[in-house]
Amino acid sequence: MAKSDVLRAIKDAEVSAATTIADAQAKAAKIISDARLEAADLLKNSTGDSHASMLSIIDAAKDEAGIEAAKVAKSGDAEIKKLHSSGDKRRKEAVNFILSSLNE
């Protein structure tokens, strides 16, 4: 595998990870938005305890969104590390190949 292929694979993985993280952030924003809408409906239809319930739902949604985003980020980071590791190995093989070609 050529150095350019390794670098391209690393770049593609980074772009993929960034896309995955952006998708997770969008999903998290949707979860929070849905929770706020649900909380607003509860506030309209309830008395007294509705405010505490609303805050609880928003907090739960934020926690859920944070957990989801962390999972996606962790997965993306692991994939990037894997590709970097693979790239380092391939780079060493490429250097050795070039050096052996020059020595012949």
C-alpha cells in the first residue's frame, strides 16, 4: 500500500469520524428539542409539579444525548487510532521497501 493510499485512508477515516460526531450532535440536539417540546406540553397541562418534571425531562435528555455523543466520539477516536497505527506500520514498510530498492 503506497504512502498516499495510507494517508488517504487516514484522511477518509478522520472525515468519517467527523461526520459521525456531527450526526451524533444533531441527534443530541433533536433529543433535547423533543424533550423541550414534551416539557412545554407538560407545563401547559399540569400544575405545580410540572416545572420540576420539565426540568427532569430536559436533564434526562441532556444526559442521554451526552452519553450518545460520547459513545460516537469514542468509536470515532478508536477508528482513527486504528488507522494511524496501520498507517505507521505501512509507512515503515514503505520506507524499508524504498531503501532496499535504492540499495540494489
